[in-house]
Amino acid sequence: MTVQEQASPAEVRRKGVPGFMAGKSPGVEQPPPPEPGELPQTPHEIEGPYFRLGAPMRSNLLEPGDKPGIVLSGRVLTERGKPVSGAVVSFWSSDAAGNYDMVGWRYSGYVLTDGEGRYEVTTIIPGCYEPREAKHIHVKVQGVSRPVTTQLYVEGEPGNTDDDYYHPALVVPCTTDENGVKHGTFDFVIKQVTREENVTPESLAARV
Ligand SMILES: [Fe+2]
């Protein structure tokens, strides 16, 4: 393909095609492709400028007066499909107008997975903000691992495939109930550090 024949980013933004910035940012390293018998690991995405430590543990991120937008649930699994219990799953997003709370903890919180690796959180459908076209929920997932930072996109919301960071593997399939609340399911797949990887002769020798 010659340079002249290459599609522009706008032309390749369509269903099933990642946005041209998906996973591409300094410091964002993608997980390796799955070995035979393994699940594909959740793609990594940028943290963005709005993550702050210290959000409360809670499974309901709604503010007074909010109507639930989405009940998001699923599991945290290893690449071998084993549930990860006690994993920390942190969520943060903008409000419905596209603004992030940089003082308090609106639309920010974390949950722990149960003994079967399950999590659930209820929140709003966030708004959009420049330069993002997609309504997205930022997530960090950590088990016995480094935190995995990613973003989720809500199936059926406008703008998903116009977003530079959109990734089709990060779309949450949803149903909508009689009250207009979306119910989405998404399983995170993250590699766990094994004892063999974590405890080496070198690491033991380095302990003081
Ligand atoms: Fe964001």
C-alpha cells in the first residue's frame, strides 16, 4: 500500500476497528496476544488526566437526583479463565455534562470482587467532552498484578466509533430494562503475577 492509498483515521473509524489512538500513548503497554487456550487480556488504555487516588469503596456512584444509567457487572478473570477474588476495580467518569470532579469524588469509587471474581457498580451514562467523542468509563483493575488501566464504551451510545481511543474489545454489551436502565456485562481479563515470578533468588537476596 502506498502512502496515498492509506485511509485517514476518520475513514477507518467504524465498527470493529479500533480508534487510531486506542492503546497508543506513552507508557501504555498492551498485553501480549493470548497463547493457545488463553483468553485475550483486556486491552489497556490511557489513564487520562483525571484519575485521583482516594476514592471511596462503593458500588453505587449515583448522586442525589440521578436516575441510574447503567448497572455494570461482570467478573475479573485470569487469562486461563480463573476468577480473581478480592481484585480492586476502580471506576471514574465525568458527569452527564462531561465534567470531572477534581475536588470531591462524584462518579468515582471502587469495589472488590467476590469469591467468584464478580463485581457490580451502578452509575450514570457519562457525558462527552472535548476532544472525546465517546461516552466512556475509566477503569483500573488490580489483583495480584500491576493495575490494568482501561476504558469502557457503552453499546448503543452515539459517538463510540468516532472516538480516537475507541476499542471494539472494550464495548460493554447492554440490555435496557423497562425503566430505561442499561444492564451491561463486561469481564476483565488480567494476568496475575505467580509466586515463581514474584519470588526469585534475586528478589529474596535483595530483601532487607
Ligand atoms: Fe475521560
